[in-house]
Amino acid sequence: MKNINLLLAVMFTLILSCAVLPVQTMAKSPQSATQTQLTGKININSADTTTLSQLPGIGPKTAAKITAYRTEHGQFKSLADLTQVKGIGDKKLAKITPLLEKI
């Protein structure tokens, strides 16, 4: 009788943990969090560093470089001007352009 109760307890624990695991995994996914935060296109001339760092391949340091460049040189006249910011090349620009408002 003790063996049956133990077996049932182990099976119940396994079933319960399998049901909870996918929910916890989805909640910790940084990519899905970023995708839900970016609901519209970003205006590169008015976005703050927090918003800019949500772009793929743009972390907090690069976002700070974008805002610093904008402060020093004025608004971007085209999206291609982003390549003047250290850390943004043609590949990264191509990746983020669909997420940016046209200038």
C-alpha cells in the first residue's frame, strides 16, 4: 500500500511539473518580451534609449550612442545616416529598418 501511494505521489508530481514547465519557459523568453513591446514603428529622431535598445542588435550602449549622435549632430535626415553611429553597419541597418518609421 505504501508503494502505491508513493508511486501515485511521484506520478502526480511529474504530471504537475510537466504542465507548469512550458509556462515558465515562455515567461522567461527575452525575445518574446521584446516582440510584444515593439507594437509600432520607432521614430529614430524622437525615441529614447530604452525604446531604441528594444531593436534587434541594438543594446543599451548602442542606443546611447544613437541618442548622443543625435544630440551632437541633430536629427537624422535619413535612416542611412544611422551608419554614422559606431556599431551600426549596413547589416544591422537592414535588420532594423523595417521596425523604423521612414524619415
